[in-house]
Amino acid sequence: MTKARQQRLWAALAILEAVLALGFLAATLHAQQSDRAKEIGGKLLCGVGTPKCDCKQILTQCNHVGCPNSAGMLKTLDAGVAKGDSETTIIQGFVEEFGTAVLSEPPKSGLNLVAWYLPSVTLFAGALLVVFVISRWRKRPVAALAGPAAGAGISPELLARARAQASRETQD
């Protein structure tokens, strides 16, 4: 093998190595972008605000056959990820186009904040009410058992008549 041919072989191997390294780097970058797109797409709903399709599934998990929206929305999402836009910027773009209904999780602000915390507050208040009522019931005096003091509000004559009537009715 001549020296010139050997140099061309080494140069070809170096170029091949560089191409493979760039291909691996591009594949890694694409995988990272794909993972990021899946993460962001998990926060968005498909088919919101369009009369053609109202599937309202998570964008990256839309399994609606022939969905006219998911492909376009995913393309927009991938374009934003490829440009290097932040998650907030991408999501805000979808919110501007489709409204807050595109979010898979309502924003934690305003009236939505009340919706987030009201069930917990209501449960806590109900538990406090139950504890308060039970403590009040336990502090009540126990009703007097039937006995001589039980008929204190009834005259002795009326009590004697009631006993006599009860005695007659139970003997028959």
C-alpha cells in the first residue's frame, strides 16, 4: 500500500468518524427535544376550540383516529422546541391561540385557585364542626333515670291515677 493511499484511507476514516459523531450528536439532541416536547405536550389538550374534533385528550397521547388537530398542534409544539423556546413561551402561545381550555391542568390563579383549595378547606371545616358537635354532646348532663325524681313535675295524685290505669291495662 502506498503512502498516499494510506493517507487517503486515514482521512476517509476520520471523516467517517466525524460524520458518525455528528449523527450521534444529532440523534441525542433530537431525543432530548422529543422528550421535552412530550413533557410540554402532556400539559396541553388536543381538539380544544375546534368544531371538527372535540376529543380533549392529552396532546401527546391523543389516540383519536383521524384527529384533524393533533398533527398540527404537535407540529407547532415541535417547532417551538426546535427553536429553543421556553416551556412557558410555548404554552403561552397555545393559550393565546386556543384559550385556557387547552391546558390539561387549570392555572392556579384567580377563581381556579379557589377551586383548587375549596375542597380541602371544606373537608377541614367539616371535621372541625364534627369535633365541636361531639364535644358539646359529651358535656351535656346525662338525663335522669326513671325513678322517684323522674315524676317530680307530676302531682302525686295524677301519678297514682296513671299507675292504677297502667296496672288495670296490663292485668287484662
